[in-house]
Amino acid sequence: EEVFRVGHRCIRNYFIIATALIVATACVLSVCGANDLLIKKIVLVEFGLAYLMFLTREKQIFDSICHGFRTFLYLCSLEILPVAVTAVILIWVL
């Protein structure tokens, strides 16, 4: 049970790091006069990479106590699928 709490809390660390990186990058690109579309794409890539690192770390944490298939099912049902649907909707709308 402790491992699951740690796995769920690790997103806070990655969110803080991703937010700081995204804000810094957006500010630097804005000051340099970059196109808004380019800034949007770079921010999305940075967020995606931070989320990928989070999923990798969460998988490592859960693999330490769970069977690989159970970890795969957890990540697909509670992490990857909702984010993928949200990302598709946001990219389609924006």
C-alpha cells in the first residue's frame, strides 16, 4: 500500500519540474520573438516528455511489488487512456 501512495505522489515532482521548464522556455521564446505556434508545439513536447518520464518512474515503482501485467493494466486504465483522450480533445480544439 505504501508503494501505491509513493507512485501516486510522484506526479507532483514531475509536474513542478515540467511547469518550471515550460514557463522558462515559453518566456525565453517569447522574448526572442518566436511564433506562437512554435511556442505551443515546444510546450506540448516538453509536457509530453515530462509525462513520459513520470509514467516510466511510476512503472518502475509498481514493478517493484506488482507483476508486469498488473502494472500494465493499471497504467493503461488509470493513467495513459484518460490522458490520451484529453490530449486528443485539446489538440483537436486548440
